[in-house]
Amino acid sequence: MGRLDGQVAIITGGARGIGEGICEIFCNEGATVALWDVLEIGDSTANRISSKGGSIFFQKVNITSKNEVEEAVKEIIIKYKKIDILINNAGVIRDRSFMKMSQQEWDTVININLNSLYITTKAVLPYMKEAGYGRIISASSINGFQGAFGQVNYAATKAGVSGFTRALCKEVGRYGITVNAVAPGFIKSEMSDSMPDEVIKSSIAMIPVGRIGSAEDMGYTYLFLASKEAGFISGTTLHANGGAMPT
């Protein structure tokens, strides 16, 4: 018996990185996963997980497009009749000091990291409300709380995710729907792999558990909040950073 047996989950940005880790763990726990991404490698990610026995399928979806999101949701409802879990994981960075940051760099990050939550959640909520059950979990970040040089746009969106979470939970809790966020710390990714070794080492030195986080670590964090055991947790941002708490 898996902790998510029989449940249907949407995971945005699931093609790689943290999203891929969430997809894999959710499938291992019995969920049927709709992997949403704009990257074509989402198809190969879904095929790889499926080859190990996971119930997963790829939908190429631009989460800033209301029409694409609504169409993808309709396809899921037609086939599976419900959506139990929405993981708003997709996000981008366009780092630059504020004085040099372009309007496009600001708008891109705001649209993908924050405005998309309105579109995806708005499309899914009616079905969760009708079912009397749902889990909505979105990606915040440690830098949404402590800030970071060159990330005014990114930090603003991640702080916004936590505010979105705290407010929405008050509206939908009576329908059996919980709303939470996860704020990762320093996680191994394509971005971290490109950093100089000395930067990586100094960053790890500030983490009490003494290591960088992994996609698997994040997958298990999301799994807990998506599980029935977390039914009395709502409106919170769970910090998953190895003890490197934000200032």
C-alpha cells in the first residue's frame, strides 16, 4: 500500500530537477501523475518513470496560458474523474542586480513563478471542492524569506507564494482542501552544478546537516504534505533546508 494509492496528481515543472524527484516518489507511492512541463524532455522523464512501474503521463503545458491549463485539466477529468493533488513546482530565475534588471526579466519571473498559481489553482479548485478533498502545494524558497543579491524578482515571487498559501487556506479549508508551500534551501541542480567549487563548499558549510539537499529530499517533503497524515496542516510554508534557517 502506497501513501498516495488511487490519487491523481498534477506536478508542474516535472521534467527535471526537484519536479522530477517529486514525480518519481509520488509514483512510487501509488499516485497517477500528470507531468506538466514546456520542455519536451518531460516525455522521456515520464517514460523512464513509467518503465519502472509508475503511472505517469506527460502533458506539454505552458502554465502561464489559461487555455492550455484548462484544456489539460479537462483531459485529466475526462479520463480519471478527479484531481486530488496539485503541485505548483514550475519556476524560473532571471538573476540580475535590480538596477540592471529589465522589465522582461521581471515580468518573466513574476508570470511563471507567481501568476501561474492563479491559473493552475483556479482551474483545479472546482473539482477538489466538488470532491470535498484536495492538496495544493506550491514552491516557495528560502530566498523568499532572507532575500538574495540579484534575485529581487525571484525573492518577490517566492514570498508571494507563501502569502498566497496563507490566504487561500482560509477560503478552502471547509471543503477538505489544504494549501501549503515548501521552501527549499540549497538543493543540487543544474544551477548549483554550474557554481564554482569554493562557492558550493562555503554554502554547504552553512548547512547544519552538512550536505546539499537533493531532489529526493524535496520529493519526500512534498509527499508528507500531500499525504492524508498532513490533513491538519494548512497555510504553512515548510522549510526544507537542512537547518539553514532564513534570517
